[in-house]
Amino acid sequence: MKNILLLLFFLPLLAFAQKTTILKGTVKNKNKEPIENVSVTYKKTGTTTDKNGNYSIRIPFKEEITIIYTHISYKTVVKKLIARNRNGFSFSPIMSSKTEKIKEVVIKNNKKNAEGIKKIDIAIVKNTVGPNAGVENTLMTLPGVNNNNELSTQYNVRGGNFDENLVYINGIEIYRPFLIRSGQQEGLSFINSNMVQNINFSAGGFQAKYGDKLSSVLDITYRKPKELATTIDASLLGGSVTFENQFLDKKLSTITGLRYRDNSLFVNSKQIETNFRPKFTDFQTFLSYEFSENLTLNFLGNFSLNNYNYTPISRRTRFGTVADPLELTVFYSGQEQDKYLTTFGALSLDFKANDRLSFTGTTSRYNTQEEEHFDIAAAYRLGEVDANIGSDNFGDVEFTQGIGSQLNHARNDLDALITNFQIRGKYKKERQELSFGIKYQKEDIRDRIREWEVIDSLGFSIRPPNSIGNNQPYQPFEGPITPFQNIRADNNVVINRLSGFVQFNERMFWNDNEVWYNVGVRAQNWTVKANGTTSKNQTIISPRAQFAIKPNWKEDMLFRVSGGWYSQPPSYRELRDYNGNINENVKAQKSIHLVAGMDYSFTMWERPFKLTTEMYYKDLSNVNAYSVDNVRIRYRADNVTTAYAHGIDLRLNGEFVPGSESWVSLGYLKTEENINHRGNIARPSDQRLKFGILFQDYVPNLPNLKAYLNLVYNTGVPGGAPAYADVYQFQERLRDYKRADLGISYVFTDANKQYKTGFLSSFKELTAGLELFNMFDIQNAITNTWVRDVYSKTQFGIPNFMTGRVLNFKVSMKF
């Protein structure tokens, strides 16, 4: 009898449970911050969100209902839902603030978009997985930005090279070392991600206030701390410590970072067996002292030391096709010892005369002392591999196609000192702004080059291409051994530059349409004194303009066009030719650059998304053609080349997963050059197709467990040419670049989840996780090593493969 009564009691509950399910989710604002005390109601049933924005409510199964989300400070969200899963499902709305915005504020929020500037969230940068984690690693997921070397932070933008990109920190231009030729030697990026507040990036068509380069601008702002904090990051690749605080009644703020990196984890995954442990150290500080509301003094300082000690032992590389595989075996002796010491200091004074007029004066000095010393002998054998599956010797080398040896020697030393003084001003009046500035810069470079290469094949020394006839092995040659390459130079170069700009921009309305435009012009005058010879005085004028309109449409769309005559006066690298000689009369490279773009913001899956599209065209003249060896650029030091570049970039970003921004990017590029009227060939940066995904996700039932995917696919670039060879005869491309990096981390505590007691109460933030680099273990090639065989008169391009699959553990904490 009791069992029957219990059954009668629970039967309605069981029937009710079969007809209902659980709806849960997280309510956030547009800044991805959780909202507490949001009322979530369905008819007479309701609940509220907790401090983390989470809620849970039972709703009918397979029945359309209306859920209402209300909060006193946010606009009400109404959503119709049908539950089709008995196990529950989730919905996480984004609520908009009730604060009304006048039109002028809306224009201000669209200013960066109107300028063609991409604003990147620093939180995304810190979460982006990659061997060189940081700002540049995130940039390489954007369309139009390419790099096939995961050990380098250098990048190409829309057909340009590494030397065509401007990098600013707090309005101060940053430089990179001169002699570095390999991504392994590069070490740490100048930019310390833990010190960054804002990141703005333009891939072309930028304003006159930025410098004289042809490709892009990366504009970084370091933050001024508001409270005491210490951040520690550690992994198998190294670590960093960042300290920040305010002193002297909050007038003095300081943020200081110390970083250390060891690339052994990646080097050990490569095809070359070595005794190698590259070590990189970087110390950086940003100080700001506020004398008054109108006067602030700032200091940015950096010290970095890269020690690169390299002793190769052996290498074994298989390449070719399945039907015709080849194997290169190399045994090394000798070592390379490189050292790059860089110091940088900049002092700036911000003065606000009144609410409309302000000035900034800056002086900075950059010094790099670089040593590149190596003696490496290599004995190699190039053989054909037995590809017959039924053979007893399948996979073995059955025929030696070429043997030989090489001896490379270098004693290269460079000391460069760059000093500049700059004054900038800005005048604002309502919706108009006038900016202007003038800058003087002196570059003093002392460069000593001692570099040669001796090549031997089948017992015969290969003579340089411009030497007298050599009919070996058919006829003996009795002359002295001459290096195949022999570069000897002592260069003392002083470059004086005077540059300035003026630009005007205005925000206005035209028939209820928001309009923004900018017009400006830059000018630079320079002279070069090289080894006692002074060049003629050269001057360039660079007019630029931008226009953007946001129509008063129902759809949120923004259209913009920009362009101008861009010029790049030669740096020391561009003045030095393949043989180390200086041509002090090299002219500025020039480009007519046009960009047309559109931003379309929309809502999908009740979440915000944006589609950005840009088309561009560059017509280049006075081009200084170059070759690329890993990350070293070698120029012809002439202006006998013309070129062009055109393409289209697309990027879709938004909350593919609620509360986490991700994006998909696609880019198409074609760039060719015509050297001395010989016809168009692909430029070294001609990377036709780029596809990238940056994806963030989390486990719904365990939101503190997060996953990050960084996927890049680039079609192959030209593989380069051997020394002294005609580039028109070597136009084969490297294999396509494919890479996927995966990161998984668990957030123990952060700003949204704090503990008052226990071990975790000591931390403001604590995160630990694993990173899997090159998760599919794909062999990507960066350049070719050219092996010469004097007997067959053939040169073989052997691909230099990059890093394999690597697992890394990391932990990050903030006190």
C-alpha cells in the first residue's frame, strides 16, 4: 500500500520532468564582462544571474517559449526558443547598455575603422598560441600579413618585405638589428606583451603622421599602471617577470619587464643535429611622471642581449618526389658564435597648452653592437634513394649523385648608433584636428665585413663565376684556390635626415551620413656620407589622403578609401649591395598606393560579428630589388626595377563561441617585379593565397577550461637562387606552408573568479596549460640550401625544414 502511495506521489513529478528541460547560460555585456542580477523570466517562472553572469532555469520541452532578460542598466533582451534536447541546452545573450550615445560620440568610436586601423585586443594576443607568442604572432593570422618562419617575429605585408614595416611604441619608432640572418638568432621581439595597453595596425594607406615606409604601421601604446601588480610567466621556452605600480602620491607610474628565452625546445625538433642553446635576455621599462595635469615626462628604456652559439654536427634531409626521392647527408665541423647587444632610450615631454593645443617633444638613441663569427666546414653526399617497395634495399641510398664540401668563414662586426629629435603638435577645434611635426635623425654605422666561402666538389675547387675558364674535371687547373664568394669591406656611413609632416582631419555629417576625411603630406631630405664620399642632397614629397562614410542605413556599414604617393628613403641595409659595397646615391623607393575597404557589422546567432573587406593596388618604381635568405635581406643597391602588387583581404570576426572573439581571414596577393626591363617575375614575397583561423573556445559545463587554435595556410613563395645566379632562371616555389598550433589552459582564478581564503586567495590571476606547436607535424620549408656538383654542372635546391611537433607547458600568475 505504501509503494502505491509513493508511486502516486512521484508520478506527476516524473511526468513534469519528462516535459521540461534545463536552459542555462552566461549573460555578458559588449565588453565581454559578466552581468550580475539579470532577471531571467518565462511566464511566472524566473531566476537571476550570479556574480559570474551564470543562470539556470527549467523550461518546457519541444514548445516555443519567450524568455525575457532584464536589468536596470541594460536594454531588455527578448528571445523565442524551442528546446529540442532533453539533456538541456544553453543560450548566452549579450546585453547593450541603456546609456544613449549622441552622434558625435558614435563617430569617435568609428574613428579607427574610418582610418583603416585594426584595433587588436591585448587579451587575444596573450592567448594566441605560437612559437613566438606576442603581438606579431597575432598579426600573422590577419589577411595580407605573411611569414613562413615560426622562429621569427618579422612579417611581410601585402607584397612588401621586413624592412618596409613601421613599428612605434608610445609614438617612438623602433628599429631591428642589422646582421641577423636566421630566425633562430632573432630572439625576443622588442614589444613586451605584458606591458601593452593598445594595439593598432594598418596594412596600407596610412596617414602622413606616420613615417616613410611602403607597407604597414604597427602602433603600440604601453600602459600607465593604476595599482601594484606583479605578473610572472614561465614555460619550457623561458619566462618573464613584469612589475607595475605608482609612487610619489601617484605622480610617478612605472612598469618594468624582464624576459628570458631559450629556443632549445624548437632546435631539438629540427632535422639538424646540433650542440645548440640560444639564449635571449631582454629588460625594458616605461616610466611616467606627471608634474601637473598639463605636463608629463616619460621615459622608455630597453636592453637586450642575444647570444647565439651554434655547433652543427650532422644533417639528413630527404626530398624530391615519391617516384624519385633524394637524400642529402651532411657532416659538419666548426662552430658559429654570434652576439647582438642592443640598447635603446627615449625621453618625451607631453605639454598641454590648453584644451585645444598640445605638444610632444621626444629624443631617443638606439645602439646596436653585433658580432657574427663562424667557421663551419660541411662534407656532403647527395644520393638517389631506392624507391622500389619490393627491394631488399628499399629506403637506402643506392647511388651517389654528387659529393663535395664547403667551408664558410665570417668575421663580421657592426656598430650602429641612431639618434633623433622630434617635436609634434596637435590642435583640436570641435570636430576638426590639425597635426604637425618635424624630426631630425642621424645614423652613424661602422661595418666591417670579412666573409668567404670555398666550395669543393669531387675533389675540385669551384671557382667564382667571374673567373677565367675552368674545365675541370676534364683538364687540370693549376692556379691558386680562390673562394667562390669573397666579401671584404669596411664601411663608415653617416646618414642625416630631416623630415616633417602636416595633416588635417575633420568629422562631419552629410545628409545624416557620418563622414570623416584626412589629408596630409610628408617630406624628407637626406644626405649620405659613405667612406669619405658624400651623396647628392635628395628630397621626397609624400601626399596622402583618407575618406570614410557611414551611411544612415538600417545596416551598420562603413565605406572608406585611402591612398597616396608613398616613399621609402634608403636605410643602411638598402645602400649595401651583395658584395658589401655602398652606393650612397640610391634613390627612395616609391609607391602609388590605393586602398578601398568596407566594414559590415551585423548580428548572427544573437551575437555581434563584423566582416571587413579591403582591395588594394600598389604601383612601385625606383625599386631596390633584393633576395631573402631566411630573415636576411640582401639588396642590389640600385633602382633599376619596377614592380606592382594587388590583392584583396577579407576578415570575419565575432563571437563564434559566446563571450570569446575569434576570426577567419582570407587574402589573395600577386606581386611581380621587372628588373632592368627583362620582364616580370615573382617577387620574393609573392605569396598568392593566405588563409588563417584564430579560434577560442571553452567547455560549456566547465567554462574555466579554455582552448585556443591558431591555424595558418600560405601558398609557397619563390625558393630563391644560388649566389651569383640569375634569378630569372630560378623561379621554382617552396612547398605550401601549413601549420596548426593548439593551446589548452585552465583558469584557476581571474578578475571574475576571486577567492577570499585558501591558496588561491594569494593570486589575482592564475592560469596553467599545455601548448602543442605544429600539431600535425608538417615539414615546412623556409629557404633552400644550394648544393653544387662540378661533374654534372647541376645545382640542387635542398629545402631547409622548420620545426616539428613540440609540446610546451606554461603557467601564468599575477599577484
